[in-house]
Amino acid sequence: MLKLWTALGRPAKIRFGLALLLSALAGASSVILLGLSGWFLTAAAIAGVSGAGYVFNHLYPSAGVRGAAFSRVLTRYGEQLVGHDATLSLSARLRPDLFAASAASQRGFTSMPAKDLSALIDDVDAAEAGFLRVYSPAAAVISGMLVALAFVFVSDWLTGLIALGAFLCSGWLLPWLAVRQSHQAAKTLARQAEAARESASRLVENAIELDILGALDREGAATERSLQQQMTARDGIEAPYRNLGAITATIGLALALLVLWRAAETQSGIAMATGAALALMAAFESTGAMLKVFDARARSSVAAEHLAQRLSQREADWDPPIETAAQISGVFPLIASGLTAQAAPTAPRIGPLSFTIAPSMLVQVIGASGSGKTTIAETLMRLHPVTPGTLRYGDVPAESTRIASVLEYMAISPQFPAFLPGTLADQLRLAAPAATEEEMWTALRLACADEFVRAKEDGLSIRFEEGNLPFSGGELRRIGLARALLVSPEILIVDEPFAGLEPALARRLAGNLNQWAQAAPRALVMLTHKQTDFPFEGLARQSIRIG
């Protein structure tokens, strides 16, 4: 966990340190409260029985008890407040960095599979909770035990040595042995959880097809077995910790009785012995939390290792180092010579393909759904690795060029664009942060989206919310096109731009795209199921068939 925290730049280190201090003070205050209370009540009783109650100063001990009680409440509240605030600061640094690392290293525009996303969420939750479940409780337990040992050593040094050895054994050695046994089980649990997530997500995503084929019950049973295996792996983590809590509490009780017996044997210091006994019982009861600490540590450590590995992949492995990467001032002419593309290392190869894209060209990539049109487009944008010598931007080989350099001159309008919560203007500024309203309206007009946007009362201020988008699917596709146009790329890739449009609207959109492509050195790449019939006058046409 410390490695992950360091990799993030040690966020909120002052607040984490303060939270640890407050946690330690809370643990110490709890033990002081019981120990001091036990001594005070016993000493007061002895003074009363002996007839010396009138000379017994109860003000200082009473103030000490009240102070310890107040300190315990205040430090516990402060530790929770500061600790959670520090953890949220860690989360604010971790989650964007994870997103950036995943986005930079992933191939293409394909979303993260559900099982991988679920695993990532579990790892983030486990790692973020590491401080609150590991370091903070450990600080409280250790400080409380130190206070209890101080009480015991004042009462009887021999019992103090025995208590110290018992604490090292029950509060450190036994949990450490248990965590060694459970660490491998934690890794097994992570694998079992991944398998269970994959099985469950596959069942949900394909439930209708499986039901039609009569295989739903069989796959459901397989998913149930996978979940049962996950529960078995979880039991493997918890098994080493069973009964250790009872053992620790029993040790504390035995030591408390030993302190009292030693005081009775010597017939001295019974008040201090009583305080020490109560302090020991409280400290060893809290030492049972060390079992949960070590348990949480095993899970958090595995999760932190996974996240640290993700964060270490800051760039795609096919992206050349920035120090040695070739600079480009444009992508024309884009030359593919025997180019092959793969959506993933295990996916089938598409190609080889050979073609050239120059200004004032319309290139149509034609193929059925699933034939690999999008993969070809992503490869042209350097979002997949290529065989050296098969793709060039002008005189520069693709493998020598940074992905970001290519994306500066290319944009894509997908068939199903993604949107984030915010206004329509926010969606458009994702592509061009400095875009003015006039530029946004121009892009919307080119995409034939200005009319239905103006028809909305809020216009560019209309809100997009998760699960509640304010436009239809076809309208959202044209807003996505407007967003791509705002970049003013040299090559614009559009995926099925005319699907579902009325003929008149489709012709108007084709004319706008034709006009846009000829207004500067630009080219259009269209991904379609069939060749378009629109003339696109003034653009040289080329067709590439896949599948």
C-alpha cells in the first residue's frame, strides 16, 4: 500500500499523519480511562474503609477520568474526520490517474469489459480502505497496549514483562503467522472473484440468446458454481483468524488476574493493580482488532499491487518514447502498404490492405457488422500496433510516431458516441476546450444538428445526465459528428453517418461534409455497410472492402 501511495506522490501526507496521531491518542485515551477509573475507584474505596476518606484528594483523579473520557471522544471523532478526508484525497488522486493510465494504454475505443471494470472497482475499494482498516486501527491498538504496559510495570515489573511477551505473541506473532497463511488465499480469492465476475457478466449479457438456445439453466448453474468457489476462497482467508480473538481476550483476562494475584500476595498496590488489570483487559480486547488489521492488510496489499501495476503502464507499449519519437506536421499522404489490423492480440487479423489517403479524398471502408471496419479506423489513428513499414504519415513511419501526434490531425465520429454529465456545450468542449459558441453552432450546422438543438429551450445549456440523455439516438450521433468537426482534423472518420436518416436530411448532411472536406486540405473516411450513392462532387473516391 505504501508503494501505491508513493507512486501517487504521497497525497495528503500531513492529514494522514495527523489521523494516525489522533488514532493513537484515541487508543491511549480509552485505556487510560479504564485504568485510571479502576485505580481511582479502588483507591477511594480503600481510603473510605480505612477512615482516611477526608484526606483523599479526589479532584485530580476525577479530573483525569473526565479528561480521558473527553479526549477519547474528541480524538476518535477527529481521527474519523481527518482520516476520511485524507482517504478521499487519495481517491481523488488515484481514480483519475487510473483512468488516464488505462486510457493511454488500452487499444482502440473499446470500453473496458464488465469483468475487468468490476475487478478494478473492487481493487480500488480495497486499496482506498487500507488506511482506515490497517494503519489507523494498528496505531490505536499499539498506543493502547503501551499505556496498559505502563500501568502494569508500575504495579509489578515481572507481570509487565510477561504482559509484553504475551502482547508480542498474541498481537503480532500469531496474526503474522495467520496472514502468511491467508496471503496466498487472498490471491486465490482475487482469481476466483475474477472468474465469478466473468461468468456472471457473460450470463447477464447473453441471457436472451442462452434462453432461446435452452442453455440458460446450464450456464446459470456454472455461474453458481463459480460464485461458490469464490466463497470457498474467502473462507480460506478468514480461516486462520477464527478463534484468535477469543484467545487474545482470554490472555488479557489471565494477565489481569495475574496482576491482582501478585498484588494480593504482596499486599501492596492493590489500587494500581486494579487499574492495571482493567487496562490490560481493555488493551487485549482491542488487540483482537489486530486480527482484522492483518486480514484487511492481506486484501489491501493484493489490491494495491494490482493498482500499482496499472499505474505503471502510463503509455501504450507500442508508443515510442517521447525523446526519440519522430515529429509530424500532418498526416498527408497517409500510406498503407500491406497493412494488417487486430482489435486485440488474440483477435483475428484484418487485411492486408493497401491504399493512400490524400487531401480532397473520400475513402469508403465497406463491410458487414463485425468485419473490422472500426478496427481499421483505429489502426489508422495509431490506436493499435502495426507491423513496421506498413503505415506511414507522409515520410514518417507510424511506428516512429507518438499516438498523440497523430490524434492531433485525425478525429472520429462513432456510431454510438459517448457523453459525460454536463451541458451540451460541455460535451462539445471535450473536443475543443477553447471553442466559442459561434464555433459550436457552426459545427452543429455542418452536422445538421443546429435545428433540433435550437428547438430546445436551453439550447447549448441543455443538460446531459447519466441514463437521461435529452436527444434521440440519431440526434446524438449528429452531435457526436459536430464534436469531431470542432477539432478541424485533416482526416475525419465517420461511422455510418447516414444510418436512419430521411433521404433529404442525408443528402443535406452529405453536402455539408463535402463542402467541409473541400474547404481545406482534408479527407473523409466513411465506415459503411454499403457504398454510398451520394455524389460528393470534387472528392476523389476510393473503396476498401473488408470481409
